[in-house]
Amino acid sequence: MDSVLGDIDREQSKMQTDIANLNRHYEKLQGYVSQHVQQSTIEWARLVTDHPKALLLIVETTRIVDEHGYSYGGESEPIRFTALPLASSGEVWDQLLHPTHSKAIMGTEYHGLTMVDLENRPLLADAWPHIQETLEGHHIIIFSADFARGALQSIYQTHILDSPYCLHNKCKEYYNQFYDLSLEKILSYQGIDTRRDELKDSKTRVLALAQVVRNLAAGMIKQSQKSEASDTIDDLDEHPF
């Protein structure tokens, strides 16, 4: 019996050693994969910052509601397009839109827009030729690409946003942080001192996003985070910037 118990102890010890070796191997492999993904993100950022056709785009949206504030199935529609060429010192291009379907503007706490701001602006269908001319032929980069594409296609059938680069996903890969990574956290990781209320204006936000891409291209390491100001909007991270 003693010899049997001894054999069991030896086998158990061997199994524990094998498991420990496997865990060490997995940790090394995980580190190699993370380094490869991070380096790939750096190379991507270097390419787009130098590419003459790379265009940063923000699509501001409102949830579609009726005159009583009730939502139509939770769909959203675009109310503003803001773009910036990455490789040149070009100016910010900005197009405000009157909502096509929504009777009110939702999300003012995120984007700062009200119906008064959009009262005399064109509908998307009327402004589309100019928007299409601005976007066509460019490599488009959007912070939340899937959301922007869905909002546009909910009211206008176009393929112009079928394959944009998603900057949010690139940042998730670079920082190896795939959950709970808001734009504000990314800015703090890069030491970009921008208040949340300043990010409401898409013309300011697109400049901050351009700096994010340039910092990725430089391989900037994560900076120490500062504590958030007490007068900021608590749920701004919920908006798909």
C-alpha cells in the first residue's frame, strides 16, 4: 500500500510540474502574441499617418425618436460628419445635417448638438453628393466604425463605410485591453490633457484622434493616469465615440 501511495504522489508531483511548465509556456506565447499585435498596430499607424488618402472621420448621431420622444426600434441616424486628412495639414471638414426621421435630437450631453443647431441644415439626402465627394477614394478611419456604418445605412443605402479602419479596435489591440476602454482612457494613456466636455465638439475630438494615431505610430508607452475632474459627465464613456 505504501508503494502504491508513493507512486501516486510521484505521478501527482509530475503532473503539477507539467502543468506549471505549460502555464509558463502559455505566458511566454501570450507575451509574443501581444508584442506582435502591438508592433502590427504601430506599423499600421505609421502607414496611415503618411498616407495622402488617410482620412479621420467622426459621424455624430441621434437616436431616432418621434415627437413624443419614443424611439423607433433603437435606430440612430447621422446629424454631423467631421473629417480630417491625416498626412497633410489640411483643415477640418465639417457638415451638419438636419435629421431625416427623428423629431428631436438625443444625446446632446455627448455631442453638444440641439435641434436649434440643425434647424436650417440640409437633410442627408440633399448633402450626400458633397459628403460622398469628400469621403470617396479615401482610407477612412473611424473610432467606432460599426456604429457609424449602422447609423448611416439605417437611412441611406451606401457602401462607402463598408470597410473603414476602426481606431477603437486598434487601440484595444495596442493596449491589450479589450473591455472598458473609452476614448478618455486612451487619451489619458497617451498623456493628452483634454477635458470630457471639450470632446463634445467633433472638430476638437477629431484633432485629438489624430494625435492618438500619431502617438501609436511613435510607439508611445502608456502614461500614468490622472484622476478625473469632478465636474465631468459621468456617463460620457457610454457614447460610441
